[in-house]
Amino acid sequence: MKKALILLGCPEAPSQTPMAVYAVHKLTSMGYEVLVASTPSALKLLEVSDPDEYYVKNKIDIESCLDSLEEDSFDLLLGFVHKDAAVSYFVTFYHILNTTSLAVVFERDPQLVEKFEKDIKESTDAITVSVRAYHNPTPIRVKFDRALKQLEG
Amino acid sequence: MKKALILLGCPEAPSQTPMAVYAVHKLTSMGYEVLVASTPSALKLLEVSDPDEYYVKNKIDIESCLDSLEEDSFDLLLGFVHKDAAVSYFVTFYHILNTTSLAVVFERDPQLVEKFEKDIKESTDAITVSVRAYHNPTPIRVKFDRALKQLEG
């Protein structure tokens, strides 16, 4: 079975937890076994958001995940990025895993969107999707779906 | 069957959508049929957050809901409050419905928490739970669970 790893940093943006659930659901329907690695507060939000674990079946603390990470252990890396720390995590995981990677950059501030996208493009060959968005998830969802189609095609 | 109405305003706070799903799940397990009335962006976040509608089965636009609202049409009103607009919605729905009501106030700024709590207490006899919280849902969840126990007892 194909394996995907989703990275979640600090959950400042209201779209992050909903989009994380959406991404798990989407990737699962595409045949991936999905693991979500996240910071402690992002993890708590995921738990509250999915009390029956109907969507998110596999979760791990992002630091523990990093400690045991090996090259090629996942077929897809997906990172949600709306903070500097999330850029660092994504770049670190990218270089250890050395696998197909997709960064979804979203922020309310267009200058930060540009900065995060540039940071990622300078340090990786990941597919990067970026959106100026905060609490409306639709632009993020649409660009994310399009990027997944591109990956599959 | 008992009926509960959950009000969601502007989803600025990252905890709101996860807590809304959690509340639907909890109230459903307590035997309520639950309807969520929300602003358009809060509704989009809910949809992305629960793509199979596993948790949230009944949703409506908050303005349409208000138009057709009648006294005693719900056994419980639950409002999430972290904006002035959410206070207004809660107070309005409270006075039309005239039923058991619970307001969950959460904000990062302690002065706003105090203000919203005061506003609600001045205008209603609702049970009010207030928490200084933003992206950690645990304090909100714990106080919410406690208030529901109190309602049931």
C-alpha cells in the first residue's frame, strides 16, 4: 500500500485542521495509508475534530516522527505551511525522505505567502501550491485537489 | 427526539470548527438531533472538516435559520462566541427560542473574554462558560463537557 505523511505545524490558521482532515480523507480515497505528524496543539485540535477517529486513524508527534524517519519510508510527503517553523519542518522532512513532495502554503498576508513559497522553492524541488487564504478553505481545497490530480497524472 | 441548535459565527479562532464537530458528536451521543446554523465561511470549514458528513448531518445558513425560527422549536441552544457578532446572534436566538441555552465564550484576549461574558449575562439567563483560549481546544472542551453534565443533572 502507498504511504503518505502529512505535516502539521502550529495551528494558527482556522483552515488548517479542517484541511488536514480533508487531505487525509482524499489521500485515503486515493489508496494511501496516511500518517499525520503534528505539533502537540495541532494534534489536540485533530482529536477534538474527529472524536471517533473516523477520518484520521494514524497520528504521531512531529518530533518523534522526525527521530525515526528513514529515506523512502513514504511515497508522498504533504506539508501545510503557514509559519516559518512549518517551512523548516517541511524542508527537513523533504531531505530525509527524498520522495514525491507537495507543500501547501496558505497565509492571510500575501507577502508571507510569497516568502514561504520562495523559501521552499529555494530549498526543495517539491510541488508548491500557494494561496492567500485564512478562514475560507475553498481556495486552498481547490488548488490542493488540482495538485493531487497533477501528481496522479 | 430532543433537538439542539448550534450557532457558529465567523471562524477566526482555530478551535471553532473542531469544537463544533466535537459538540455535534457529543450532543448526538446524548440523544439530541443537532442542527448547526453558521455563517457562510464557518459552513465551508465544516464541510471541508467532515467530507463524508459522518458527524455533521444537518447544516443551515444562520440568516435563513433566523428567518424561520419559532419559540420552543429546540430543546437546547448552544452558541460559540468569540466575536461581537456572535454575541448578537446568541442573544437574538436566545430570546426567540426561549429554551435552555449555553454560551461557550473563548478568545485569546482575556479582556474580550470578560466583555463577551458580561454582554451575554446582561442580556440572557443562559449558562455561560468562558475560557481564555485560542488554538488549544482542551480548556474549552473540558469546560464544555462540565456544563453539559450540569445541564443533564
